[in-house]
Amino acid sequence: MTFDSTVLILVTVIGAATPLLFAALGELVVERSGVLNLGIEGMMLVGAVTAFAVTVATASAALGILAAAIAGALMALAFGVLTLSLTANQVATGLALTIFGIGLSALVGSGFVGIPVERLPRLQIPGLSDLPVLGPLLFNHDALVYLSVLATVGVAWFLVRTRPGMILRAVGESDVSAHSIGYDVILVRYLAVLFGGVMAGLGGAFLSLSYTPMWAEEMTAGRGWIALALVVFSSWRPGRLFLGAYLFGGVTILQLYAQGSGGGFLGLPAQVLSMMPYLATIVVLAVIAGGPWKGRLDAPACLGKPFRPAT
Amino acid sequence: MSLRIEARPEIDRRLLYVTPLLAVALTVLAGFFIFLLMGYNPFAALYHFFVSPLTSLYGLSELAVKAAPLIMIGVGLAMGFRANVWNIGAEGQLTVGAIAGGGIALAFWGQEGAWILPLMCLAGILGGMAYAAIPAFLKTRLDVNEILTSLMLTYVATLLLSMLVYGPWRDPDGFGFPQSRLFTDSALLPVILEGTRLHLGAAVALFVAVAAWVVMTRTVIGFQIKVVGQAPAAAAYAGFHRKRVIWLCLLTSGGLAGLAGLFETAGPIGQLIPVLTPGYGFTAIIVAFLGRLHPLGIIASGILMALSYIGGENAQVEVGLPQAVTGVFQGLLLFFLLATDFLTKYRVRYVSTRREVAPA
């Protein structure tokens, strides 16, 4: 394998990792605030179809991305109203969000199947993009890829270094204490849930505008669920989440290349190779649950528990 | 005057069974505006969606054909949901059940014998159970979240089926289409109503629901399932084995999903094809909640959800609505149900605030 093609493969790994990173980063913040939103898949799909439709209609990818973020936030708002204000079961509501999102995106997208859209432009950074190897590898991506990396740094900084980040973690660890010292638990959780929606929407926008610039029903193919697994894998830490997303991006691309390498890989049918990302998710979940670091998983203590301040 | 929300001392039993109807009404209302927004005549669209499928014997029999798998899977899932065991991979267990049972049908293709169909049913149940055993094992041994594992396995099962019907199990005389041979007579479910597709599975589904109702209300096992879900600490104190309940719930729901899958292949479909159902395994989650996790409620909600499928197809033919409307309706219905649940837990009261604002 030549050097250039290795760089090319690594670039596609970045593409496969970015939507996972967006969605999982949003969910990480949501879960850190003590809320479990299983609706990522639905929010991503609605984001993907919104981005695509708005970009086709307005010929502006920027508007498309913005609309996807808003659409994701609106979906998340529905989740927030049900689980935070009406104290509905978070697992059931998240499932409802995904089922609704699959249906809604298919309905909105039925007129957009088979229509092409221009791929998001790659941003050239003067000087850096012309570097050998590093240039094409690191400095020749579209805006969303850079944004996902910045967001990782931003979330890590926010959670650890800022006061609002600390409040958010406090709300996730002990909602009752946070409430009793005067923080608005519900408001903090609403904001976290909305952020999760925006990020899932952006992940969806990346899928339909950059990774595979088109719209197809259920084009997320389980990425929303893999993102959920990644949050567990990362033990709720942004740095490890970044690593995990790129690891999974690598698995996805590896199986795609294995399929493409003519006549199958090791004689395995294409379908077996396609199973790899899903099987890898299960294996990874099992390994981190059973490994020696078992006790240090650090799930937020209030994850998934409804909270309603006594009046 | 102002509104105040108060927690009810106890869940309102009466409202528990009224709110599903309220949710259905709200969904129909939302549907009215969605159709209006999309530029369809909402009255005609709603009529073709919800009413006209019920006006013929064939429509009614199709309703039962589609309700049967939803009820069977929903009853199994509901048992788990009550115990806080979230099997959302029923679609995968359904697929593996169909593969296991369908494999028997293909292995004895062309042969006759009354033993073939029972053997297929057994294989379907065992296939679904075996597939649900994976998340059960991971959950009880390593405490791995069953939601994620069961869902990931669904994608794997779909790919496995696709591999088989594109590869070794492809019909040699099928012009290369990705489908198995048509099952022979001994491997097909008997039709119980002449001139329709209504098969034995519908009767089995009813039996399963009633049996589950007896188990949940009249046996110690049913009691243990409920206690483990509602009060895990009390269950542990009483010596109920949480792990045993997890295994029981996952194996039961997996086995029922597997049998439902076998019924689809050996019933309406009659062969193995890459996509067996329009997502019954997922819709059954809604069915379980809408039926209040109660086996008899699930019969009603299963029929309603079946109507959403048939209505969707009907409205597509009659007024050209996109098929995806069905999914939107199903999602909305679950949303409204979860929202109206609030009324069973809390009550809204008018409180006079005049005295407080009066100057001192």
C-alpha cells in the first residue's frame, strides 16, 4: 500500500468518525447533567434531512447546517418537555423520539431521494494545507470536521474548568443537593438536552452534506446508538470519547476497504464485514464492563432518574 | 387565580386507562393538521387511514394478520419493561427466529409430514431465545446495558439474513432474486379463514396474551417480575433473584419474537426474504406502552397499531400519502401517551392567589 493511499484512508476515517463525535459529545453533556436521551438516532436523522432539504432549497450549505442544528434542538426540546417538565420515563421517551424521527425524516425526505447536493467545500488553510502528508491529512477538511474537534476541546474545558460546567456536573451527580443550594436543576438539564440536540443535528448534517452527500431513509444506520455506546466507552470523558469515535471510524472504514478489495476479504461475504462496527460495539461494551477498571466507570449518579422539585 | 401542579398521593387508576384513548384522539387531531399542511384533504385522508380498512372482511382479516406479531412481541416486551429489562432488539430476535425456523423448512423442502411445522415453530422459539440470551448473558454477568447490545444485534441479524438469502439459501430457480425457495405445503401455516391470509398465528397470539395475563396476575413469577421492576431493594430483601428475572424476561420476549418471526415467514410471506417486516419489533415497543404493559391492553393496542400499518398502505393507494406517515403517527402516539401520563401522576388545580397579592 502506497503512502498516499494510506493518507487517503486516514482521511476517510476522519469522515466516518466526525458524525459519531458530534452526536456522542452532545450526549456526553446530556448524560453528565443526569439525563439519558436515547433519541440520538432520531435527532440525527431529522438533522440530516433538514440540512439536505434546506441546502437544496436555498443553495446555501451554511443555512442547511444552521437549520439542522435548530431541527435537532427542536426534537430535543420535545424530549425535554416530556421527560423534564412532565417527568415521563426517559427510556421510553427516547425510544419514541427515535421512532418519530425515523418517520418524520422519511416523510420530509421522500421528495429528496436521488437528488444530488454539492459536497461541503474543503477549507484550505494557507501554508498548512500545502504541507506534505500533514496537509492533506489534517488541514484539508470541511468546516464541520474542524468544528467537531473544537467542540471536543470546548466541552472538555467547559466541564472541568468553568463554573457552569461544574454546576452541570453537580446536577448530574446529585440533583437534590444541587437544588437545595439553589441551582435550577430543570433549567440546567433543559440546556444540556438542547445542546445534545444541536450536536446530534450537526452530526446528521455532516452525514447528508459531507460523508455521503445525499439523502436516504435511515441513512444514519445505527450511528446514534453507536454514539450512545461511545459515551459509555469514554466513561463520560471528552478526551476518551474523541479516541473512541476515531477508533470506531477506523473500524467502519476498515470493513469498507475490506469489502472493496475485490472478491471479499479472507473469503468473507460483504455482510459479515458490515457486521463489524456493530459487533465491535458489543465487544467494546463487554470489555469495558468486565475489565479491571470496572469500578472506575463513573456514570453520573443521577443518570436517567426523573427529578421534580417539591413545591 | 393561578394553576398549581400537585403530585397525586397515588396513581389514578381510572385515568391510567383513559389516557391511552386521549393519546389516540390527540394523534388523530395532529394527523388532521399534518394532512392539511401537506395539502391533502384531511377528512378523506383520515377516513382512508382509520375507517375504510375496517369496512371489509378482507380488511379486518388483514388487521388480525398484522396485529398477531405485534401482540405476541408486545406481550413479551411488556413483561420485561415491568421488570426494568429493556429488550429493544425484538426485531433481531424475530429475524433469527425466522432464520432458524425457515432453515428447517428449507432443509426438509418438498417433504411432507405433520411434524415439519411444529419443528419449525420450536426452532423459531429457540432461535429467538438464543439470540436474546446474548444480551441476557452480558447483562447478568458483566452488567452491560441490554438496550445497546440488543439493538446492535438487530443490525447483525438483518445482515445475517441478507447474507443467507443472497448466498447459500438463494432460490436456485429464482432468477437470481435475493429470496429463498417458496416453502412447501407442510411448512406453511394453515389459513383459518378461507379467502384471506388469516393464519393460525392470530389465534396463537390471543392465547399468548391471555396466558401472559394469567402468569402476571396469578403466579409468584409474575409478582416477582413486578416487584423487581418497581422496588428492586424490596425484591432483593425478599430474596427474589434479579438475575433470574432478567434471564426470564429476555428469554420469554426473545422466544415470542422468534415465534412471531417464524409465523411471518411461514404465514403471509411463505419464504425467506431480506426484509421480513415493516419494523414490527420496534412498533411492538409502542404497542406494549400503549397497552399499559397489560397483556389484555396489548391486544387492543396491537390491533390499533396494525390499523396504522393498513391505514398507511390504504391511504397511499387511495390519496397518495407517503408510506412514512405511518411512522410519524406511531411516534406521535407514543409521545402523546407519555405526555398524558403526567395526568395520572399529577393533578392540576386552580389556587386562589388573591389574598397573597392584597396589600398588607
